[in-house]
Amino acid sequence: MAELRASGAALRRLASRVSLIVAVGLVVVKLGAWLMTGSVALLASAADALVDTAASLVTFFWVRYAERPPDLEHRFGHGKGEAVAAFTEATLLIGAALVLAFQSIERLIYPAALAALDVGIWVTAGSLLAAVGLVAMETWVMRRTASTAIAANRANYLTDIAANAAVLAALGVVRLTGWNAADPVFALAISGYMAFNASHIARDALAQLLDRELPRAERERIKTTARACEGVRAIHDLRTRYAGDRTFVEFHLEVDGSLSVDRGHLICEAAETAIRTLLTGTVEVTAHLEPAGIDDDRLDARVRQQVA
């Protein structure tokens, strides 16, 4: 298990490092192309690349923070650092989208001719290929690490792919038809897609930051697995959450009240082990032992009252 965690950490660090290098390179190239062409669609793509650079920096540092082991002040570990990175990226993305939307509307009101279209087309095509390669690499890493930060960064570069494709289309339309309004129209579409993507990244990050429960189907699987263990009478007050690549599961386990503490402890350990095996990634399971049928204040009852 320790070897798997070390391997996952190395993959996350590699992905964040490559992402940062690619992001900086794309910003420099796209800003140069925008200065040469005056295309607001290219400016939109350059602004998206600037956001990607900031997001890559955030990912670079927060991924390393999230890898820190539990300490005296963070006994649950630092995994939520990845969710902080993802939410920060979403904030940057929505901010850039709003600015670009206003710039696109201004260009629609006050049209301007474009220059050096060939340069813009070649730069955008190269940027598109670089973004596709980076997304492919981050997809591979994400599937092996379940990293929230890498997933958010990958979502950012999926936006970059769409933005580059839209810029190519805009420049192509302008070149073939001379319709300069295509440039801000496509830029406005890019800003809308950026905002849409940012909302999904923010939603997933907040699910972790606000300790949202695992999906209902996963919770039912946990309950079924615990009840199937020998000696278990019932399970209640199940609580679940996740942080980065780590899942936390807590519950009260009911057993025959006449059993010895040693026997009850062994039943708890068996249930905890079964649930760790059931779920993927790093799973921390804590079972609280109770005699079956005890009448006490329960979280399940309080939650039902809130729903009612």
C-alpha cells in the first residue's frame, strides 16, 4: 500500500510539473500571436492559457501539500489541499470568462480587421496539439491516482482544446469569407464554455470541502458488506467523506452484548478490513463497537428529523 501511494504521488508531481511547463510555453506563444494578429479569439485563448498557467502553479503547490502525512494539527491528513486547488482553478476560470465576454461584446460593437492570419492559424494548431497531448497524459495519471487537483487541471485543458478549436474555426472563417465578426462571436462562445466548465470544477471541489457523503449506492454497499461479516447484528450512523485520493468511513457496529471486548474488537477489525477491500484507493475505516439493541442518541434519527 505504501508503495502504491508513493507511486501515485510521483505521478501527480510529474503531471503538475509537465502541466506548468506546457502552460508557460503556450502563454508566451499565444500572446505573441495575438499581438501580431489582433484577434480577440486568440486573446481569449491566450487568457485561457494564462488561467491554465495560474491553475498549474496552484496545482503544482497544492498537490505537494496534499501529499503530506497526518500531523498534530491535521490528523485526517492534507488531502483537501487538492480540492482547494480545484476550487481556486474554477475561480480563475470564471473570472477570465467574464472578462473575455465583455471584450468580445466590445469587439462586436466596434469591429476591427485582423492581420497575419496564417501566423495565428499555425500557432493555434500547434497549441491544440500540445493541449491534446497534455490532456492524454493527465487522463492517464488521473485514472491511476484519482487526484482531484489533476482532474481539475485536466478539465482546464479540455477547455483549452475547445478554445483552440474555436479559434481555428474563427480564423478560418475570417480568412475564407472576410467576415471579421466571426472572431468575437467565437470568442464569446469560448468564454461561455469556460464559465460552464468552471461551474463543474467548483461543484466537484465543494463536494469535498463541504464533506459531502459518498453516493447512495456506495453507502449501501458499505452497509451490506459490514452486515455480512460474522458476528455483526446491525450497523448505524454511517458517515462517509473523501479528501483527494483518500476516503473516510465511520460507523457504529452492533454485536451481541454478551461477547468479550476482545471478540467484539475482532469483529470490528473484520468489518473494517472488508470495507477497505470493497472501496478503491486509500480508505480509512473506523468502526465504533456497541451492544445490539442499545437505545441511544443516533445521527440517523437526527438526519431523518431534518429530512422530515
